[in-house]
Amino acid sequence: MGAPLLEIESLRTYFYSRSKRAFIRAVDGVTLALARGETLGVVGESGSGKSVTALSITGLIGAGPGVIGGTIAFHADGGEQNLLADLERYVDRKEVDGRIVEVSKDEAGWRRKVERIMAPLRGKAISVIFQNPKAALNPFVRVGEQITEVIRLHTPTKGARAAREQALDWLRRVKIDSPRLRFDNYPYGLSGGMCQRAVIAMALASEPALLIADEPTTGLDATIQSEIVGLLAELKAEIGIATLLISHDIRVISRLADNVAVMYGGSVMEHGPAADVLAARFAPKHPYTTALLASIPSEQNVRDKGYLTVIEGEVPDAVDLPRGCRFYARCNRVTDGVRDRCAQREPALQEIAPGHRIRCWLYAE
Amino acid sequence: MTRTILEVVNLKKYYRQRAGILSTLRWRERFIPAVDGVSFYLKEHETLGLVGESGCGKTTIGRTILRLTPATSGRIVFDGHDITAMPAGELRPLRSRMQMIFQDLDAALNPRMRVRDLLKEAITTHHRLGDAEVARRTGELLEQVNLKKSKLSSLPGELSGGEKRRVGIARTLAVGARFIVADEPTSALDVSIQAQVVNLLRDLQRQLGLSYLFISHDLEVVQLVSHKVAVMYLGKIVEVGLADRIAGAGRHPYTRILWSALVEKKGAEPSRRRPAMSRGAWGVFDFEQPVHGCRFAPRCPVYEAQGRPAVCTDAATEPELRDLGGGHHVACHFPLG
């Protein structure tokens, strides 16, 4: 793997529920790293904090209190920059035995500072592909022009004609059919799959150091999904841009990711090489990963018309996360030896093999 | 021999397209053929899976069968009664036996009603029962859908996706449904919860002898739960047959493409026996352009490979479902081997 590009350390992003008078701990101590050229897949069920992690990196958290702690080190253009640098002083946290019970934040000051840090990076060094491609395009501007604009804003190509040529080239690279024709189309004239291709072209046109793809195939038809996944795989081989790929579809992740982070209840439960984490038979695994993989209909399931393996219970409430392991209540691998620890204390992410870390007492030293 | 609970003959549902006020002046109307001549039947205790891309008319079929929207033409026979044009009063007692599980979890439950009242409403809609009987039936339903008693006083907003889905299923059972149109019952759910709901639906079928029209775009789930599968393309059924035959040995090019897309997404090696289909230009079907012959021809790789035979685009020879034996029907002039 190449040099680190992005290092997230104990990121915490909370929201406040007025009706429950409590914090929603959407992201609660996420630690992740992404190297140059690497595709890191983030899997997890809804509410596990995948998207909020992505929004925290891009400084796009709207509701309060938002990001309240941690560091996001971004290594680009030769230097290192903490995207959350000096933001700590806008936040006041009050803790009672390790739990944050009160946060006061100078929202306006924080916002201003975030914009100062992020404005030069967003859309240039860091691009995002969102889930709904139609919403990501301006409905009143021709598709080609939207890409041209990105190129003129964020790349050294400033001339109108040269930028247009480059935009057209991007439409070709994302394999939009008859790109010259599509260049002048408005987004409504494009199908969902074509819109997503245009959005991908737009995200890549600024030649970013980091691409964040948040559920890039969700909501598209199955046939289109496989095409977009195929396109992303080709672009990965061709350009090799560092990508944070967020999806709840494990099949998409396993096709594209080099490394995988499994999120649950706002925290990373397992992080390691995709081949090991998602392989059916690789032994050391977080019990949640095992259960998650088992609940996908396997070919065996489908053929035998057998029962699907179920994870009993429900995803934990982000307002009232358990004090011990977040997965303890649903875990089917708890042994008497670790039970007390599971219920009482949260395990740390423990390295069990080079580059493979698991947050589980079963693997703790 | 099990009875046929539902028979649909040449069902059509056209939506009128409003093309601005001027179009009415010009005395010209345009129709969108959402469902265009669909026939199938469903036996008791059986599940028919309905697959196809978005916009192909899957949900419209479900809604039309249940008379949530009137059919343009064709015939719907439910449990021996022709309900196509049955007056509402006569239809009402039959309605209790046919229900729908709606795709949108949140829109299906009144956000201001507690679970207890949501169930009570469903129980008492078709049956006049005393309080004690309602309470007994409520308890029974909770047990059937595996929902905790403590959830009775919750509002839908306080429930998780899986729990909302269970309440929805309980409501269909509460009225005494025998036939359920399940419209994407798992698509809004996470995989771990999806498995719970799929298992539940199959358990209920076994215990209560329910019949399902299972609409989904998740091919694996469809193959798993369905006895038979119908593949839809632009308002028509292009292939229908036993689930495993359709999944493993579909004869229609579109069926093959659907399933090979699944294999591709998994990143598995395409099977050598059946090479993955190469696709023609994918685009959105334009309902405004008149179709001649086979609707799939513009996207069909076989049509291209055969050198664009005229029979595929001849308006007089639109392919009809042909019997291949063993309940397997395909609508294609050049079915794959």
C-alpha cells in the first residue's frame, strides 16, 4: 500500500434529539486510514454511521452539534493538514464517567473555520458521489457544461474550448453513449444510470486526491447497478484514485474494495483486507461481520429454499448505546469467559494480523 | 390439486397522460400502457415472484389486481369471483381476503396511531368484535409476526424498519388475508432485518396457507421465496416458469441479462456454459414512441446477433407467451437454448 492519504482518529459526530433530550451518537469514535490508490469499502446497516462519517470528512454536517471531536489528517499536495484543526476551541464538552453529557458549541465560529479549511479542498482535492445522481446535477444546466465548469474551476485548464474538450473526454471515459450528443442534454433527458455516469465524470474531472462514493449504486436498477460497478472497477484500474466507498451492499464492496471497514452503531468493528474480512471461511472475524455475511442469501440458501440466517434483535439505538460492546445484545458468540467484559466495557480495535483489526473481547490479548 | 386463488386474463392498465391543457383542446390523448395485456394465475399456498426493472409495471399489476385502481380492460378472477368490475359493496367482503404489503414502510402506517390502535383498526374493519376478543386477537397477531408486547403502545416513529414491516404484515393478517400482494417488502430493510422478514413471510405461508404475489427487484430473494417467477418488461410478461428454471435457465434474452447482471455484480466468473450476454444500448424506454413487434428488440442482443430479423419489429407479430412445457412460457421469437 502507498503512503497514507487520510487518517481519521476517534472521530465523534453527535446530533441532538430535542424530543429525547439526548445525543444521537451517529459517529462515536471512528478510527480509519486510507492509503493512496486504495479503495476502502465501508459497510454497515443503515444508521451505523457510514454516511455521517463521509459528511464529517467533507465538512457538510448541517444539524448540531455535529462533529465534536477527533482528528482527520489529510495528506495532499505534499503537506499534512488536519481538517478539524483548531476546531476544538469552539466546543465545550462535559463528561460524566467517560460519557459526554453536555456539549456547547460556538456554531457560527465553527462553521466559519470549517469553511476556511474546506473551501479550497471540497470538489477539488476531495470529490463526492452521492446516492441520488439526479439531485447532484443542476437541472437547469447542460450536463457537459457542468463538467466543464468543474474543470475550469479546479484544474489548470482554464480556456473554455480546452475545458470543453476535456469534459467531452470525461464523458467518453465514463462510457456515456454518443457523448457529443449527451454533452448538450439537460439532466432530465438522461436515465438514472447515465446521470450517475455524468456525476462520476464530474467528480473525477477535478482530478481529486480522494473520492468519496456514498452508495453510488443504490436506487439504480439491477442491470444498471452492475454496469456502474463495472465502470468503477475499470476506472479504479485505470486511474487508481483513493476511494472511500460506502455501501450497504456487500457484493459491491467485495468487488471493488481493497480494504474493508465494518461499521456498527457508530463505530468500526473490524477493519482489514477485503479478502480476509469478507471471505466466508477466513476464521478470525468479528461476530457481527460473520452474522452480516451469513444473512445474505447464499447460493446454497437459494437452491435449497432454506431459511436465511438471522441476526436476532435490532440495530442499537444511537441515543442509548450500550456501555459495553455495541453488538453484545445480538452476539451469538459470547462465551462465559468474556461475558462480563462484553457487557461492561467496550473492547478496543485490536490488531490480530498485519493490517487486520477487530473490536472484540474474543480476540483481545 | 390446489385451487387457483387468482386468475388474471389479458389485464391492461393504461394511464392517461396529461400533456398540458392544450392537448384536451386538440382532442388528442396519449396513454401510457403501464400494464399491457398480462395473463397469469396463482394457486393457493403458492408464491409468484414478479421481477423487472423499475417502471415496468410491477406495482401497477399489484394495485390493479386488488382493485386499488380500476383496470382498463381484461379480467381479474379472485377466488372464483370476477372482481374486474364488481360494485364496491359486493367487493367489500372479498377485500378482507386480499391485502397488500406496501413498499413504503412509513406511508403505510398512520404516524399518530399507536401499534395497539393500528392493529385494532384492522381487526375491527371487517369483523365486529368485543374488547376481549380484540385483545385476544391482538395477542395472537403479535405472536404470529414475532413482535414484542411492549411495542403495543409505541408510535410508528418509535419503531425500527423491521418492526414497522411486522406491524404492516400483522395488519394484513388481522383482516383475514389469504392472498397478499407483497410490494418490495424487503427493499427498504437492512440485510439482517431482510432475512427476518423473508423467514417470517415463509413461516406464515406454511402456517396459514397464504398465497403471495411477491414483487421485488432483488432476484436472489425472489428466487428464494417464489415457486414461480414472472419476468416483466415494459408492461408485458416476457417469461414465466418455475423459479429455479427462470433463474438458472431463462430462455428470454432479457431474463438472462437480468440474472447475468447479478452474477457480474458479485464479481464472480461468468459461467462458461452460458456466456454473459453482451448488452445493446441501454436506455429508458420511451413510451411515446410507438412499439412495433417485440418491445425488447431495441435492447436485445439476440436481435442484433440475428441480423435484425423483420419478425421482431413487425407490428403484426408481437411475440406471445409460448408454452415450452413444465409450466415454462416465453414470449420471444428466438428463445435462447
